[in-house]
Amino acid sequence: MTLLKKGKLLMFLGSQVIVAALFVHMSVHRPLSQREKSRRPVHVLVLSSWRSGSSFVGQLFGQHPDVFYLMEPAWHVWMTFTSSTAWKLHMAVRDLLRSVFLCDMSVFDAYMNPGPRKQSSLFQWEQSRALCSAPVCDFFPAHEISSPKHCRLLCGQQPFDMVEKACRSHGFVVLKEVRFLSLQALYPLLTDPSLNLHIVHLVRDPRAVFRSREQTAAELMVDSRIVLGQHLETIKEEDQPYYAMKIICKSQVDIAKAIQTLPEALQQRYLFLRYEDLVRAPLAQTSRLYKFVGLDFLPHLRTWVHNVTRGKGMGQHAFHTNARNALNVSQAWRWSLPYEKVSQLQDACGEAMDLLGYLQVRSQQDQGNLTLDLLSFSPILGQVFREG
């Protein structure tokens, strides 16, 4: 990207921030009426980190006929500023999310090539059932599970303005993001009266995350460089995966702790979810997610959740959510990671594991003993849910 183009983009982003700030300032003085509150869309942010099961959780929302879902719209910001750092990009990501929650898709003009474009210009657009069914594309009926593969073939040529139309036709707008390393960047969204924001904070055992990141290292290379930021040149290459995990683990701790300092009314719009609890009790936990935001757990979705978590796959692709044995996937690190790597990772993520309820292993024998349950009580969760 040329310096001139970057300068124009930064000016555009600056103007977006000013407009958003003025809007919020004017809005806080006019309380919403009861009728306005009842008609407002519900906005949901699935907040997680890479390889934590967030694509699956996004699909739990995205396959619901009442939901407009987009997967990681902030990808466009990060891929525009690949030499920046996560911290410097927080504000641009936050402002993009705010616009998308309000169904203003013109925000993508700053991150896409000018001229006519299709809805397929959006990152992982085919993961959105709303973009594969009416009013955008009539291939999938509203109460049928969509297939990203078929959607990509049949609905990719729809004009980009249909994305905004689809968004405005749904009562729930759900975005999944892995590119926030701080809750502070989200405060303006939580307190914005034009939004009705709920946050689902998804975490996963760092050892399982590390194993999955190793398998998808090439796909995550740019993201990992941005996470490491200024540390990239000072850390040995073989230590970089552990340092990246240290940063990610610290961010999950900071987010969980920051939630506890919020006013009670805002805390009630936050839900903590461990991937391991979800795969042990998929129906109970999905019901909990839907109840949190006000969605009905429809019969066809119950059947789909049951089937998709009991397949034979092991989930090696970075973005696929095909049927797999989810419980086996969550435990795969125990027989596939050398204990030396596990021990080094536990040193990097020990605080996060203690807070989030993941017991450390102290030997190769403990790691391989699958009868030893490594999921423990988390003060953030408050209660470990079991199915049945």
C-alpha cells in the first residue's frame, strides 16, 4: 500500500471515529423509549482467540434463521495493515464492528479495492447462512442448515449491497472476532446506546490451542506476526510460538478480569464459555447460549448440533466446521504434543490456566492418562455444566 493511500485511509478512519463519538455523545442524552428497546436488534460479539473453537460457536449462532452472522470482519483491517500491531489496530477494528453491527457496510470501503464488488469480497462470507438464503440468495430455505461449499458456488456473485439488506432483515446481528487483546477497546461498544451488545467470551485449553496453531501455522502467519509486533525481531524463531501464546493467554486473563470491574448491568451482558464445556454438553451449552441472547433453540438446530459434534473428523482446517468428534478434538493434544512442549507452554500460560480452570500436568504419565480430568472449577465460570 502506498504512503498516499495509507494517509487517505487514516484520514478516513479518523473521520469515522469523530462521527461515532459525536453520535454517542448526542445519543446518551436521549433515553430510548420502551417501544424502541423492544424493536432494537440484539447485537452479539463472540470474542475469542485463534483456534479456540470460535468458528463452531459462530456457526451455532449463524445457522439460526433469525441471525445475521459474519465471521471475523476485522480480518480486512489486519490484512490492510500487516506491518502494524494488534494494539494499534484496536480502535479501527472496534469502529468497523460498530458500523457492521448497525448494518452500515460502507465501512468496508476503506479496506477493499474501489469499484463494483460482490458479497464474496467479504472474508469467509460463505459461513453466513444469512448470505446464502433469502433475501440475498434463495438456495437455502430459512429453516435448513446451509453448506458453505454449496453457498460459495451458488451465491458468490450477489452484489455487495445485498449484505446490508440481509443484515437489516434480521433481528440478531452476530459477529465473531479473534482480534481483540483487550476489553478496554470494547468499552465504547458496551456503553453505546445505539447498540444492544452482548459478549460471549470463548476460551479453550491453551495446550489444545497451541497444538492447533502448530497445525495451521502457515494460515496464521500474518496474524502471528501482528500479535508479536515489536517483539518479532528480538525473539528466537523457535520461541516465537510460545511468546505468541503468552500474549494471547494474558489477553484472555485481562479480558476476564476486566469484566469483573464493570457495573453489574454490563456484567449481565457477558457470558463466559469454555470450549471443553461446550463439547462435553453441546445441547445444554447451546441452549445456554441461546437463552443468554434471547434465541429459540429450534428442533432442526438441536438435531444439527447433536450430529455435528459426533462426527469422525478431527478438525485440521483453520476455518472448517464440518462434523467431527468434538470431544476427541478437545483432548488430542494429550497424545500428540511432546511433554517438553506442554511444559514450556504451561510456563507461558500458567496464570490463564489457573484462572480459566485448566489443571496443569507435571509428567508425561499424567498427560497421557485420559482418565485424569484436567478441567477444574473456574471462578469466572462459577459452575461447570455437564450434560445429562
